[in-house]
Amino acid sequence: MLSSRTTILLAVATGVALELAIGTMSGRREAWDSSQYWTIGLPIAGVVSLAIGWLSRGRDWFWTLLVVPGQVLTMMVRSMEISGLWPLALIFSTILSTPFLVAAFIGSRFRTKPTQ
């Protein structure tokens, strides 16, 4: 079982990896401008979120809400375009993490119950 800290780090790292890997692969300035983001990156992030949900403790699967904020923050730092609206961008991007939250919740339902 993953600790809360590890769950948070994995969720953020998934977003960072999504931005960096797809951005590098596609040569695009922002990963989500690439078709690989939608066809490769998001499905992989979904599978990772499913695994995080399965391996996390209790309700720690909820931290997968940090996948897209991790990606967006990486995109803003990478492009050197951090404006005064970055808090709003991170809040909005959290909403975009809903599919990853759902995947993690589904993964959490497949956990085996600890034996006593």
C-alpha cells in the first residue's frame, strides 16, 4: 500500500511526465496541442491513476486530482508563461482531472481487503 505522500508524488509526477514526454515526443510547445496527448498520454495517465487507486490506502486515491494541475504547472514553467492567473488555471485544471479521479476510484474498488 502506498503512503499518502507517495500517492501525492505519483499523481503530480504523472502530470509532469505527461507534459514533458508528450511535449518532447511531439515537438509541440504545449503537450495538449498534440494528437499524442489525447491518444497516448491521457490513456496512459488513466491507467496510472487506476493503479494509484488500487495501490493507495483508504481514500488517498482522491489525490489523483493533482494529475492535470501537475501537467499545467509544468507547462507554464516550461513555456515561461506564469501569469497572475496561475491559481485560477490550477483550480480549473483540477476539474479536468475528474476522469483520473474516476479511474482511481474504480481502482480502489478492486483492492483486496486486509485479513485480520
